[in-house]
Amino acid sequence: MLSGLMNFLRACFQPRANRHVHTGSDASGRQDGLLWYKDTGQHFNGEFSMAVVQANSLLEDQSQVESGCLGLNDSGPYGTFVGIYDGHGGPETSRFINDHLFQHLKSFTSEQQTVSVEVIRKAFQATEEGFLSIVTRRWPVQPQIAAVGSCCLVGVICSGTLYIANLGDSRAVLGRLVKATGEIIAIQLSAEHNASIESVRQEMQSLHPDDSQIVVLKHNVWRVKGIIQISRSIGDVYLKKAEFNREPLYAKFRLREPFRRPILSSDPAILVHQVQPQDQFIIFASDGLWEHLSNQEAVDIVQNHPRNGIAKRLVKTALHVAAKKREMRYSDLKKIDRGVRRHFHDDISVVVVFLDSDSASRASSVKVPNLSVKGGGISLPRNTLAPFTTSN
């Protein structure tokens, strides 16, 4: 039965020759069908590798690596910025974050002449407010934009200090050398905000003590208000501002009862870590990767293979696992086009950042060339809103 279903899917949805599947290269990466990748690059603190595979009709994941000056006008400080933005309901929010968050960080860094927790928090808030203004302006003609949102995972390395800021359920995992044994252990750096985690449900219940339905088990999945799995995000304005929780927004997104305080938060959890010589690398990835690989499995893959192309290897390993779960071959999975592919796996974005000990502690005043790489995908008009899918 499964083989018959696969043959049907391939007949109906296999891309026409050269329609989307192509292999090419440019200054920042290569495209191979629905897989975009940059095998290797140099950032302020070492090397990096980057890959994205598309599953949705429109790519809802966005990602970026920025290295060099973290302030305005090339005045420093210098370091590396990594962003993973996992959108839901459409690509609008993740695209907006990709275009604006780093610029806000540069602006606030210049004001304070340094990177700090306060600077990062302000950059997140300015990005949230900027997207709210977009929703407010477009609401009369495009009300569904109020139900578009994105997780937001950011890493900043500056003067030997690593900052990890997160909203939602993307994840940053550190690979650390244990000198006594020579093994590399996985250490999760990001705090996640997913209702499947008991502490997140408890937090939501404590913030909304008068709402017995703030988290609901629906089809064996915990969801905030029975709608969305994550409790923090950029966007999702209809769950933050009551004035957008009404017609003409689609009924399936509206809450039946009014709410007085925001249900979701845009305040990131931020970790500060002093980079140690035994800290080897960090894997930043959207939850599409972690659905198929454990933290330690991913770290083992990075440790046991060449750096060149390691992000692509992580993505392909996850796809092999996804195919195996459906009792199919990876070669068959590759033939399924975007949109239909979402029934087999999510969009997946991965950035692996290596921490070379001689450069990880480099002074933030050392000037290096600026580098900017943004994860690729099938090119589509920037103002296109995706058909609605189930929220994260």
C-alpha cells in the first residue's frame, strides 16, 4: 500500500524537469533541488557550515550568519552573529526577522559600545514592534498576517563571550571536549518554549491562573489555547493583541473568549557563556532537525566527519531518518516536491559554528572583513503569503 501511495505522489507531484530542481553555485552557497548549502566559510571566531532544506510550499525557515562589525559605521565591536528563524503560518515573520533583527542589534550595540543582554533584548523587542506595525498596516486587506509568527534563535560571539537568545523551540547545542576521556559531549544551550515541556506548561498556568484552558492536550499534543505549541515568538499578533482576534481573521484562528493580557510572549530567554578552550563547536538548528536527531547524535556526526559540508551532512542524516520512519528510501523522498514534502518532514535549517581556540578569544576591537550569508531556498516573490498550515 505504501509503495502504491508513493507512486501516486510521485506521479502527481514530482517536479517537472528543471522546474525547481537545479544545481548551481554563487558567492554564498549552492542549490541542489530543495537543499541549499554552504559547505564552509570563515567567521570572526573560526569556520562555519550552513544548510537549509525546504519542505513547505514557501520556505518558512530563514537563517543568517553575520561576521565582522557588530555595530554601525564599522566602529566595532567585532564578532559573529547567527540567527535561525522558524516561521509558522507563512514566511512573512521569519523573513522580516531575517531583514531587521541584526540591524537592530547593530544599532543598540553602537549606542552602548558593547554587546550585552540588554542590547539583545532591545533588538528582539524592536523587531517585534516592527512586525506589529506591518500587521497593523496590512490587517484591513490581509487579516491572516496576524496569525503568522516565528521562533527566533540567536547566537552572538564577542570578546570570548557567547550569548544565546531564544523564543520558541529551535535549539543551540554545544559540543564540548572532555579532556579526561577525549569524548565530545552535547550540552544544550537554549531554553525552549514548547508546551510539550512540563515547566513551560507550569509557567503558562502561573501567568494565567484564571484560565484553566491556557494549555490543552489536543490529539496527544500539548498546545497553548489548543492552537499553538510554542509559548514565545515574534509575531502571532492575534494571540498578543485582542484587537486582532476577530473577524475578518479566519475563524479557526480566533479565540472564542476575549483575553486581557497577551497569551504569548516575545521576551527571549538569554544565556551568557564564557567560551572555554574545550568548547569545540555549536550547532544551531530549527526543530526540524531535532525531530529526527538527538543532541548527542548531532554532536557525534559533527565530531566524526570533516568540517567541510558538515551542516549538509546533518540535514541529509535527518532526511534519511525521516524517510526510514515512513519505510521509504531517501532517494524516493528527494523526488517529492515542496508542499507535499511537508507531510514527511519540516523545513530544516542548520548552522554549525566552529570555535577555534586562537580566534574565539580574539579581542572585539580586531577588525576583519564583514561577512553576510543568508540561507537559501526556492526563489519566490517576497510579498507572497503561504497557504495556511498547522502552527508550530
